[in-house]
Amino acid sequence: MTRQKLIDQIDALDQQLTLRTEVVNVLAKNTHSTFKKVPPIWLIGSGVLAGTLAGYIGATNMYSAGIAGSRLFPMARHAFSMGQQIGVGE
């Protein structure tokens, strides 16, 4: 490969990295502003609950439950969207 092609390839990768960094920064700001809206008691309470649950059932079972939950999430999301369409919960 010629030197100029390598320079061009590095420049292209640098531009991609810059774009990805900007996206991550925007997502971080969005996440930070979202967490500012949540009352601290909910954050502390959910952390305590998650820690207690992890200690009670163990890390391996907690991991298994998380995997099962991630598999059920698309179905639950679909059910909630159907409920919104027919007016349930309003």
C-alpha cells in the first residue's frame, strides 16, 4: 500500500471515530439529563433492591434471570404497545 493510501485510510478512520465520539457524547448527555429527572430515592431504592436480590439468589441465577428477561422483552413491549392502541391504562 502506498503512503498516501495509508494516510487517507487513517483520515477516514479518524473521521469515523470523531462521529462515534460525538454520538456517545450526545447519548451521555441524554442519559445524564434523564437521571436528573429521576428522584434520588428511586435510584437508591432500586440499587438496594437489586443488590439484595443478587445477594439472595446468587450471581449465576441473577444472570440467568436477566437473560430470560431480555428474551421476554420484545414480547412484553409488543403487549404494551397493543394495550396502548386499545386504550388500556389511560
